[in-house]
Amino acid sequence: MLEGRSVLLEKIQLGEDSFLELKEVRFAGGRVRGPSQDALADELAAFANRAGGVLVLGVEDVSRQVVGIPLDRLDLVETVVREACEHSIKPPLAPLIERLYLPDGLGGEQPVIRVEVSRSLFVHLSPGGYLHRVGSSKRPIPPDQLARLFQQRSQSRLIRFDETPVPHATLEELDEGLWRRFAPAARGEASEITQGKLALAGLDESGRWRPTVAGLLMSSLSPERHLPGAFIQAVAYEGDAVRPLASGAYQRDARDITGPLDRQILEACAFVRKNMRVGARKHADGGREDLPQFSMLAVFEAVTNAVAHRDYSMAGSKVRLRLFEDRLELYSPGMLPNTMTTESLALRQAARNEVLTSLLARCPVDDRSLSSHRQHIMDKRGEGVAIILEESERLSGRRPEYLLLDDSELLLTIFAAKTR
């Protein structure tokens, strides 16, 4: 991040932002007077809790002038940085610390220290509390965001959100026909024991069996009753934007798709198939070839990923499918898990919801046009994104685009092929 002298100098001239912090180092006798160890810990933890960043010590933040650090004080400053990371941040950080020279604007070269922090797998506490970077400043993480951050980064690594028992939900809300499909040979065993083994149910703090998040999502006819937003909101629009038309009708079709997740996925695909345009091309031999706007194989993979990997801890946030004349937009709640980026999606594999993905891998594809591609909803081989990109680009000539919105929602845009 901000590697190379020229790149770093350009960023310094632009000033501080979400990824860059500048600090002048002041001394009093044989010690560092400022910034304090606590102040350094707050800045570095804020970077780690958000998207990472670079702290440059030896640059004045207001004037952006390189003032440097005396050569005989570099060891002292580095020690303060290390101690801040090891003793003032919980869990500790292990940043990259680099010494380099930067021009001071007067023809000279001054030593500075560059400290790079990556986005962390953990949530870090510093003397100022739980902080994150917002623009050029650090701010406390709001309570609702902090709760999601702990769930997303799973600091304890002992339980995932989809395994969490849902308060007030009862085992009677799990449809027997739906949950029994995952354990057809366990009919002689108590229901709650079988459901517990499948992580469809778990014991709450009072020792009472309750459905888990995964249990409601896969075995309830109405999971949104306890998990608001656990459905797909699908809308097909006239034209290429959300705007009223002269006729007043700008939506061609709209539906909230509910029920267990495997049904949601297949019904969302049916919604797209129903509302997309399909042209035709005649061949010289008299044959006819259909020209659909979208590859249903790509749509199937996209909807499956959106439903299986979304963050269900974000209450009220739903998967949104928006179909336009020239594109399909799919919004999935949650930031990317395990340090993934939009650029690495096609190359890496990571599952936020291990129970859900395992159960979906056991659900058959009850759609003849899609079952020739795969027999079960998920295969867990991590090939879905590559299929989305390649199938869609082959059909439309444009590569789909992934965009992360405010670190809280992933938008996939698939561009439509011309049908005439």
C-alpha cells in the first residue's frame, strides 16, 4: 500500500485521507514527546479495524512538509511504534516498519519512518476504544457496526453467526419435511439431537433448544419472521434507470421472494428468466438460435453466492435483484470475508456461512435447465465467480463488475447482451 517513493510523495502532497496519516515527531531530552504511544496505538488500530493504511512519521500533517527524524533517534522512534503495537493494542498488531529518505523541499533528504498496517482479521482495542478510520480522522465505531464487525471477523473463532441460536424462535417453526431432508436416516433419534448435529438447532444461554440462524434459513417456510431481510427483493424495471415514465408505470414486475434459501435461489432465477428479453437469430440452414440477455448459468451462480455468502447479522438488509434493460444488478449485504477484495474474488475461496454452504451443497437443483450444470445448489469448489465472469462476458462482450459499497454491501453488475 502506497509503495515506492514517488507514490508516497504524491499522496503526502494531497494530504491525509482514509489510508494515510502524517505525524511530526517531537523530542524532549532522550525520549519521544509526541506523538504519544497511546496516540500511535489509536491511529494504527483504526487503520487495522477498517481497510488498512500507512502512517508516516517525520512529516508535518498540516503543511505536509517533510521535517524528518534525526538519524540517531530512529531506533528510539521505532521502539515506541513497536511498543504501541505490542502493549497498547489488543490483540497486538504486527505492522511493516520501513526507514527511508524523503526530500524536504529545500534540496535535502530527511529520514522518515513508514508504518504500514493491513486490514486485520481481528477487531482491535486501543486506549481510545474501538476506533476505525473515517476519511482523514479516527472515530469510535458505532455500537451496531461494532457488533457486526465482531461477527464478521469472529474474534473468538468458536462460533459463526449462522450457528447462533435465535432468541424467541421455537423448534416447532422448523418444517419437518424441510429439515428431515438433511438427515433421512435419523428417524429413530430425538428431533432436537438430530437438528443439533446438523447445526439447525442449538442450546441458548438458558439451556433451551432453539433454531439456529441456519436452521431458520434452510428449514423454515418464513425465515424473515425472525430474521428481517432474509429474502430476495426482485424488481424488473422499464428502461435503464429507476425513474417514473410518462405512462407512470416504471416497474414491469416486482416480487419479494421468501421461503428456505434453496427455493429463493431457484425462484430468483425463474424471475430473471421470465423478465429478461430473448431474441432470435436465423441460420442459413433454417435453424434458429435464441439470444437471451443473460446467461442463466451466470445468474444462478450469482444469486447462489449472494444468498449463501451474505451477512445475515445485518438485520433488515436484504438481497436486492434489479433487472434493467441493459443490465442486472445484484446487491448482497456484508463486507467481503477474510481479507478478500473485489479483485481477488475469482481467485480465492472463503465462506462466511459454513453451515449454510454445507446444507446448500446437499440441496438438489430442481430446475431442468440448470441441473445439467450441477446436481446440487453449491459445489464449494470456489468456481462460481469465474463462471459468472466468463459466461457473461462470452454472451454480452462485457465483463461483469464487482463493487464494494461503504464496506457493507457488495454490488455485482452483469451487463445484458443485445438481443436484436
